[in-house]
Amino acid sequence: MKAQKYVHLQEEQVLWAIIDEEDLAGDDRKHLRECPDCRRKVERFRDELHEFGQKARQSVPPFSGTVRLPGEKPAPVSHDAGWLSFFGATAMVGLVVFFSVMGMESMAPGNLLTLQNQESLLEDEFLMREISDMVESPLSDDMYEISGENGIGFDDDFLQFVVPDIQDDFQS
Amino acid sequence: MKTEDNKNMSQKIAALVEKARGGSRVSFQELVSIFQEDIYRLAYYRTFSQMDAEDLTQEVFEQAYRKMNSLHDPLRFRAWLYSIAVNRCNDFLRKRKYLALLRIRTAEEQDFMNTVNDMSNSYNDRIEKKRFWKQVKSILHKLSAMEREVFTLRFMDHRNINEIAAILDKNESTIKTHLYRALNKVRGHSELFKEYRESVS
């Protein structure tokens, strides 16, 4: 009730109260302490500003990076990387043991190489045979018959007609 | 109790700063873990871009690490770090203005698309956040550069007047004057400060 004697704070004073109540003039400060209406105005704006700050904080997307100091190497991609190499090495050793125990020498890397060489040699040999066959008789018998290259059905007169002697040309 | 906690924290920070100045990377790394979220948020409030804010956070700590010996009072580490961050952000924003003039697409625009496509939040949440940042931009747009800086440091970065004065290297009464002008412009925002508007109308 005592506060009713004073004039309520102006909006300007409310704003100064939000910034720093100590900056208000003596009477205004006293009024603010005693007047619930003015107190409420100040508190309300202060709360809204606080809420605004909180909302801003919550609305920022999370920081997804890592701050690295100068000269620092990037962190390993995953802590499981060590386990991966360990399992890889174990698997390799396991394979070597498997080959030696099962006695599959032919599957050993050295033998595999020889086998591959032998296969390619055989393949080459087969190809060479095919080529020499084709040089000797480029066409099959049936094809010769069709083409007439085996000479059947053509007499000397026909051949003379198709390919005349050189001497005949000179005479004519 | 809270004051006691703050005091302990300040002492812890000062001890870490001392060690870091002596060349301890571990201590500096601890300082990074204490402040990285704050610096990242500070950068985000000024760039509105996650990518840019993360890059700036990295740059701020790199610069702080290199210039650690120029800090004379370990108790002023926070203000010193914030001033590096504020200056870095201002440099970046100046550069971005030039890029905007050249019509080069900035990370802020790209982040807008990322926000829309961000599946980590619900659709309503994303819309709500987008609307909020739009309102923030609209009120900050009304303020002068200094008013914006002071307002952001006070109500978004939650720094007190004394700290803001140290960060911006100005006296407290100057900071208060800018803050008053900023509040005077901001109070009219009908959506963000609805209750206050109703109480004074």
C-alpha cells in the first residue's frame, strides 16, 4: 500500500532495472522494492530474456567436430582398427597352418604358379597345332567342294578361257 | 554455494592456464573441453551456420594455443578467449559480406537446407527451431553492430556486464548504454517478449 504513494516506474526505468538495479535513482530503487506491479514487470521481462537465452542454447545444433591443436595428428578412425589387423594376421596364420596340415602342396603358392604355367603352355601348343593345320588345308573338304578349288569340273579349255596364256595376249 | 563453485572453477581454469603456458598440451586440451561448447555456440549465434561455427571454433582454439604466452593474467582467460572468438567471428562476417556481394553461396544458406533435411529432430521441432532463428535474426537486424554484440553476449552467451566490458575492451557504463538501447529496440518484439508487452500495455 505504501508503494501506491509513488508514481510507478516508467518503461525506461524498467529497462535500467533489468540491466542493473543499482543504476536506478534512490527513490526508484525503493519503489521497485516495495511495488509488486513494477517488480512483476521487471521480473517478467527478465524471465522472458532468460527463456530466450535458454531457447537459443537449445536450438543450436550439436557440435559434431573435434578441436585439434596445431601439430596434432588426426585421431584414428576407429578403436576397432587394432582388432581388425589382429584378426587379419590370425586368419593368415590359420590359412598357412591349414595348407601345411592338409598336405595340399599343389595348392601352395609356388605350385600354383607352376600349374598355371603348364596350363598356358598346353594352351599355346594347342593353338600352334590349329594354326599349322589351317596353313596346310585352310578349308574343310566340304568347303573345297563348294568353292571348286579341288579342281573337280573344270577342264583345261575352261581354265584357258578364264586365265589365258601370256603368249596368246602378245600374239593378239 | 554457486559462488563457491564458480570460485573453484575459476581457480581450476587459472591452474590449467598456468600449466598450458608452461607447454602442457594436456592442460590446454582440458581448457578446450571446458570451453569448446561455449565458443561454438558463440560462433553459431553470429553465423547461424553449423559448418562455419565449427570451423571458427577450431580457429579460435588454434589462435589461443599459439598466443597463450600473451595472456598475462590467468584469471582473465575466459574474457581473453571470448575476445578472440568475437574478433574471429567479426572478421569472418566481414568476409562473408564480400562473398555475398559476389553472390557466392555461403554455408549459412547450405545449412538452411541441412536444417530442413536434418532427420535427427521431429518435423515440428525443426519448424519450431527455424521459426525461432528467424525471429532472432529479425530482432538482431534492428540493432547496431555494438548493440547486437552486447545484447548477444549478455542474453545469449550469458556473460555479465563486467565480463562483456573485458571482452570488448570497453568500460561498463558504455556497455550498459548499448545494452539499454538494445533492450529498448528489442522489447517491441511481439512474439518473443509477449508477456512483457502485455504487462506494460
